[in-house]
Amino acid sequence: MFERSSELFDEAHTYMPGGVNSPARAYSAVGGPPPFIKKAEGPYIFDEDGNKYIDTVLSWGPAILGHAHPDVTEAAKKAVDRGSTFGAPTEIETEMAREMVDRVPGLDVLRLVSSGTEACMSAVRVARGATGRDKIIKFDGCYHGHGDSFLIAAGSGALTLGEPDSPGVTEGTARDTLVANFNDIDSVRRLVEEYPDEVATIILEPICGNTGCIPPKDGFLEDLRDLCDDHDILLTFDEVMTGFRVARGGAAERYGVTPDLYCFGKVVGGGFPMAAYGGREEVMRKVAPDGPVYQAGTLSGNPVAVAAGLATLRHLDDDAYETLEATGQRLEQGVQEIIDEHDWPVYQQRVGSMFSIFFREDAVDDHGDATDCDMDRFVDFFGHMLRSGVYMAPSQYEAGFLCTPHSSLVDTLVERIDDALQATFA
């Protein structure tokens, strides 16, 4: 099934660490060579061995309209014909910024960058510059890219500094990162009290997507907002994954909580490398050249990426979000009927067009719950899904995604999940 992909993987390993350009692509957790992709169209992806899959990875989230949407590709092609990069201002950058500001509550001013990691790194720098404080609070299991400040593991308890989670991250960097538990406001409150007037920002994925899809408990985001207000801490939403996916204005709109700073990526680039950070005007005016906090990028606001991203956002109207929500609901209902019928130790969670199937009996509220899942069963399930023609993330810790063209494939997807679960628990 993967003969050609296996050959390509062996060759790639000669020239690249692990044979891939991002570790999640290596299939280390599930075994075997990863399928090497040849092309994609709509809700489908095709590998070099001629296999066709229903794609629930969608390039880890960006392809919300499906792959190779004709209007998005046409916008990119026209932009390329005008020149692929200028390193100078363009009108379309302002159009993009205006479109984003119009959609997102509390987003007054923004800066376009090239990756979600860059957006998160920059937002933290701005928060530190604006507050004059050094420490940040992140949450165990939330991923904000591979910046040094974020590759920090939880220590022995809530009242502790984080510990480097990767060689190359210094202990000095780790000392400025505090790690709390997602959905546990008391763990955050204790850290704020332990380090009074030292925390610049609390940064989180408002919906965890890198430990599987984990929504915030009722009141959690509101409590974070109140805590930040009480202690003059800036609240940062990393909406790289949720932005323009779970609602027109992202998770902030969906839950009615407005942060001080945002980070965006994935959907906003329409499948091209583009991201953004932004927030309240008084904070973002600290960024150079308006203020002293320096950040720059040669390809920031790349005209091809901006054209594709703008075309994507303009397609994401109310009808598109209604389609995505309805598709998610139908998938959730179908899968839940299967789980209820068999009483398997399986639990699903969904927010909009993000979803996860966890191999455990009850809800997953934080990273600790996610690590308590039956990983062996997940690997078995993953293999059955791949062989049945469903391309999904090769990790229990990753959310799945739906796109608008999935609306016609929900029944097929539910049937294949049913078959894979039957085989897994046989």
C-alpha cells in the first residue's frame, strides 16, 4: 500500500532529520512510513502510491474550504504573476488587516508575519515590553510553536517554574515560564499570587488542539479574563488553530471573552505561510516603528500568501460557518450513536469543525487526561482508518478538522469510523 512512499521516506531520511521537515509528519507514534502526498483536491488527498483518502488533517487546519479551492488558487496565481515578493508595503496587506479587524472582537491593530510560531513569540515580546514584566504563564499541553519560551514542561506541581522540554532551551529561559493546568483556574491563581507583579501575560489556546480537541470549561475563560484584569496581566489567545475556524471571529467570538493580544495562523493564510499577531491599540502601538518593541520579517505580508488568505476569509461567510457547524454536528451524532450502541471506552469532543476521538471512558479536560488515553488502541484505530481511506493525524494528541466539502461525506466518514472501531475492539 505504501511501497513508493516507503522508498521516498528512506531517501528523505538521508537528507533531513527523521526524513521530514516537521516531526509530527514522521509517523513515529503509529509506525510505518508516512504516505508521501502527491496532490489534494477538495476533501481528498492523494499519495504517491495512488491511494485516495478523505482528509481530516487538512494541512493541520488551514484548508477550511478544502484543498485547491479554485478562487483561492486563482488569487494566488494572479498574485504570483505580479511578483512573488517585494519587501515593501502593498495595498492588499491593508485589505487583509481591515478584514481581520472587522471580524475579531478587540482586534484593533495587527502585524502580519510568516508563521504561528513567529506570531506567538512576537506577542509574548510585546506583552513583556508593554508591561515591563518578564514572566509568562502557559498551560501544560497548549502548544504555541517551537519558541524557547514555549518548549517548557510542567514541573513537579503548580507552584513551580517550568523545566526545559528540549535540549537547547536554557534554564534561564525556563525560569521565566510558569506552567498551569488547563481548565484549572486555581492553578493559575496560585502562580499569580506566588509571583506578584511579575507576570506579563497568560497565553493559551482557548480551545486546546495539540492535546486533542479540549474545550474550555464553563467560566474558565471568563475567570482568566477577570484574573488578568485584577493583576494588570495581558491575556493572550493563541488562535492559530481556532482563529476563523470555530466562528467568524474565532474562539473569542464563540465564547464571548476578549483577550488583549491575539495570535493567528493556519486558516488566515489560505494554505500559504502567513500568520499574524495583534490586539488592543494601546498595546500594539508599542511595536516598532510606532514603539520600542522590535520585530521584523523579510517575507511578512507576502503578497501571494495575503492574496490566498484574503480570498479564503471572504468565502467564510455565515453560510460557510453554518455548513461547518452542521457537518460537525452530524459527525458527532453519528459517532456517538456508535459509541452508545457498543458501550466502548471511547469519548469524543468537538467544537465547531474541530473534533477528537479519545480512547478513554470520560471527558478529557486537560493534558493529564489526554495522556491517560489508551494509546495502543489509538494506534490500532489509526491503522484501520488509514487502510480504509481516511487520512487523520498520526497522534492521539492532535485534533481533527472538517472543511466545507466534507458536508457531503459525513455518512461515509461515520461508516469508516464505525468499521475501524469494530476492528479495533474485535
